[in-house]
Amino acid sequence: MERRNLLRAAVLGGTAAAFGGTLWRGAAHAAPAQPGAGPYGALGAADANGIRLPSGFTSRVIARSRQKVSGTNYTWHDAPDGGACYADGSGWIYVSNSEISSTGGAGAVRFSSSGTVTGAYRILSNTNVNCAGGKTPWNTWLSCEEVDRGYVYETDPWGVKAAVRRDAMGRFKHEAAACDPQRGVIYLTEDVSDGAFYRFRPTTWGDLSSGTLEVMVGSSATSGSVTWARVPDPTGATATRNQVSGTKRFNGGEGCYYANGTCWFTTKGDNRVWAYDAAAQTISLAYDDSLVTSGTAPLTGVDNVTGTASGDLYVAEDGGNLEICVITPAGVVAPFLRVEGQSASEITGPAFSPDGRRLYFSSQRGTSGSSSGGITYEVTGPFRT
């Protein structure tokens, strides 16, 4: 039996939770997503920025690495990576990590209500390979170091308060974080080939200075029940993923996004999008490129992930043909945009403005293929909100 069919047989019976919760209420028999017509139609020709978009959508460049952000004195950082948006009065702020060794950190761009750039500034400096992270309900940005025994830093998107290192959240090769306010936990991914999936329970919700780090425990199956166990030593003197017997392994944890009782996270090593149903404590596959039953898998090199109130997930590619793909609540996966002429780059940091009408993301290495060539974009159009 071909690997695709074998895996499909193994998971098809247990994937109803892949689209669990009210966010995915339209998926009656939620097998892993399959290619189909996207909600916005086919991609058009590349625009002046080299981006192919559906009809009705437009793009603009917001910032370029090593160049001043237009209208400001701030020089945009190299290798822009994970990002998030924050309401700022009638405008908003987009924050972005810098995946650079030793001097990484994060920066931010402020926008007026009309989308005009009104400021840009640094919010975190001199940290190490800041890859992804996550937004908290109390409007801070968790910037994660993707190095062995890396830290999580809690930062202020407004750049007023000093960043704070959050040791209690564990030391490992951090990738992304997603907050679950219903249960008072933060989910964390780990970017190694035999990585784990974690959750951090703050002693007091909203205060990350202390708490308990837990790791997911379960069989090697791609669907079914899981449990959580306390990590004895979050300092990582012994790798956190190797401290608890039965830790469930994931091949290269990447993006992480929570909404309405479900935490979605991606694993780049096997091109999967996972869904954790927090109420049922079950895990399943929302997408697996090896389970595409016809045609070519549209989504490969899965990486950062975000979503909208409509229930659509947007998954960025590190590799593939440099697309952001949309996975709909009906279980259809399709390209939303494609970046042309930047094959040595990756797409990072997808995040929507608070009103859901603008999507921000970066091409980490741009046309040059170098970390100094990063480009941060905005896409505007009739998004489903």
C-alpha cells in the first residue's frame, strides 16, 4: 500500500476533531483538508511587487531590511519572522521578530486608522534567533528564541515597557506560542525533528513570572486522546522533550494558533497541520500533504499559521512555491497568494489587522536570498471576516 493510502486509512476514522469547536462547525466529516477551489478564486498575474493575488486584492511593501521604514527614522531588521497585530486606538501595530543570531530581537510598525505608517521602533534587542512567538490576551508579544535552551521574552508592542525574560516557560528550541484564555494556558511548539508540544500554566493568568510547564503525552498515532505531564526541570539541563516517559513526538514544530477551543499547530518535517481539541483532549490532522487524494498537494513546507473570525486558517510556506494557503472550515485547501522570484526565501509572520481587512507577512530573505534582503508586505482586499 502506498504511504499516502496507508496514512489515510490510519487517520480517517479519527479526524473528526481536526475541525473541532465552533470555528469549524461547517465540517461534517472532517478528514484532512483536500485541494479545491479557494474562497477568493484563482491567483492572478504577479503585481509590481511580484505577488500573485486573487482578483480584488492588492499588495504594498511596508518595510525592507536595512532600510528606513518610510516616514520614520527606524531601520527595519534583518530576517523578519513571526509577527502579530495589536489595536492602537483607531489604528494598529504590527510586530515582527528578527531571526538573527545574537542580535535578533523584534521591531514594530505603527499605523493610523487609514493604514498610513506613523512610526517604527525596536521592542526587543540582543536576543538570539527570534523566530516565531505569540500574542497574549493582555496585549504583549511573546518572542521566542529558536536555539537550544532558548528563552521566551515578553515584550511591549508599544515599546514603552522593557522586555522581560520568562524563564518559567522553559528552555528549549522555542518556535511559536498560542494563548488559551479559557483554560489559562499557553501552548508552545518546539522546532526539532523529535520535538514535543507543550503548554505553560501560569500561576496567575496574565502573569508569566511563575507557573508549570507541561508536555503532551500520547501514542505515536496521528489521532486520539492525549494527556499532559509536568516537565520536572524546565531549565532544560536535560532536554525538556526527554524528561517525561511517553512524550508525544512531533517532527519540527512551527506555527501555533488558538481559537474557540482548538489549537492548530504545524510540523514542517512532515508537512502537517495538527488540531488539538482542548476540551476533549484529543489530537488529529487538519492537513497532511501525503493524504492529498488527487492532484498535487498545494501546501508544502508548512510554517507560520494564523486565522480569521470566519474560520479560515492561513498557513505560510517555508519552501514549496512560496505561498500562503488558506484552509477553509469546509476542509478545502487552496493557494491564497504566491510570491514570485524569491525561491531562496520563506514566508513568515502572517497576521491580520484588528478589523481583519489587511494581512501582513514577510519574505524573510527577499529576492537576494540573504537575511539582509527581508521584505515585509501588506495585502488589502475583501477578506472573509
